[in-house]
Amino acid sequence: MAPVTERLPASQTRGVRTMNRPNAYSLDDEKSRLTLNKGLALRDDAVNASAGTGGSNPNSGPAVASPNATANFEGLHTTIDCTVPPDSDGTVGPTYYVAFVNNYNNCATQTPAGNVGFFDKSNGTLASAFYYPSLFTGFTTGCSDPTQHTDPQVIYDSGEDRYLFTTITTNSPYQMCVASTLSNDPINGPYCVASYATQGGNIADYEKAGVWIDGFYVTYNPSPSDSRTVVFNKSDLETCTNTIRLQDFDMGRDTHETDNFCTPQPNHIFRPVPATYNIFTGGVPAAGEPEFLVSSFCQSSHVYLYTLHVD
């Protein structure tokens, strides 16, 4: 559990919760489990890239043409010296394409200004924008500092018609800055926001987000520590309860392999990516079905597939 430690005035609709890091292990964790499905670590030629530029792999599947673009429009603008790299991310909802980019100290050059932009899918116009750190005004953590945010991620929760956001901070004590819309109107509706102190003692780098039926899953890499997955209770976050429950898992390492080209040894399971369900393309996962995560960075020709079940 993660207790709420500070509350913003009720008049501020974009910012209502912050929380402390939970204990690394609690009784609530006993039935949760993170499983590495080692049978799915792959070494065959089908997962090896071709040695020739532009060549094809004879052992891979048939080539499939990419679909034509249904819309093409300019994205968010910033001055080049304040957004390098932009780490651009985005997601599609029923009405808007939501763009999310790095932005150092509020330096957008488009109108309306901001590093979160809502583009109307029907015509590509920028309907609204805002600066993500403004959600955290009044917080005592680095989430309120517009010069600290990086690695933006945004996910659309198709089952609940909500948008979920996260960034990390670049200065110690390192934070994960999480937000959720509280209605299906991301422009005019309120947001729930939280500041989570990550584990591992270093910047929570390369964080990746996904949403499942039970939680908002965010992986991060506090190198040289093992990669981790923090799971925020989705219902708590999307309804902004007084306590937003979460669990933070150490993803471990593969100590049996020696062909790792990353340092330091042993091989860390690095840059894991959680899955996101979509009711429009794949339906709703069955009750109790675990979340899936994949990692394929440090180990040559290996794909690590995890299932994560949270109780």
C-alpha cells in the first residue's frame, strides 16, 4: 500500500494526490508473481536481423505492405535546444490523437502551447495543449519542476475510456509523475495525479507504460540495479481514491548467459515493455489473466517474455 502524503486544494482540478514509496516487500505481495517464461527465449534464425542492408531473412514470415496513412499533420513544436531528444510518444482515442514530448522549462512554440497536445482526428488540428508539469503545481517533489521531466509516456485505456500519462524526473530523489483523466474528456475534465518515489537509487530511465484490466504498468531501469515494474491499481488511479495502491517488482537478471554485450555483468533484463489491451482490436482479457511483458535488449537474439500476476 502507498499512503497519501499530501493533498492539493480542491479548487485545483488538475492535481490531487501524491504518495510515498511502499516497502520493498509487504504481505500484499505474497500472492503476486513475476514469471520468466524461459521456454520463449529465442535463438533461431527467424529472430535475427539480416546482415545486408535492406535484405530479407529467408526464415522470416512473408512481407506485408504497410497501410496507407489516414491522416498526416504537423506535431508539437519546440525550440531545438530545449527538447533533445524529443522522446515523442502518442496514443489514439475516439476523438483525439494525444501527443506527448519532452519539454525543458515550457519552451513550446506552437499555439496553443504545451508538451501534451490533443489533435482532432477528423482534421488534424491541434484542439488543445498544456504543459504536463502544470498538473503537479503545489507538489513538493520534482514533479512540479518543469526542468526535470523526461521520457514521456501516454496510453489510452480503451476499456475505461481514460488516458494515462507518466514521466520521470532527472534529479534525486527520483520520481515517477503519474496522471489519469477522470472522465472521457481529456481537454475539459479533471485529472488525478501522483508522485511516486522510485526504487533502485538512480534515475528510473527508459520507462515504458502499458495498461491491463487490473493496473497501469510502468517498467523502468534504475541502472546498475535490476529493471523493475511498478503496477498502479487502475481503479484507484482512474477514480482518484484517497489511497492509490501499488506494487513494485524487481525483474531479476539472467545469470546463466555469457554472450551479453551490455555492461556491467551479469546480464540485466533491460528495457522491458508491458502490453496494452484494446477492446476494439483484441477484446477484453479474461478475469485473472496476467499482464505480459517483453524484453529483448541486452541478450543477442533473445526475447524474454514475462507474465505478471498481481493480487
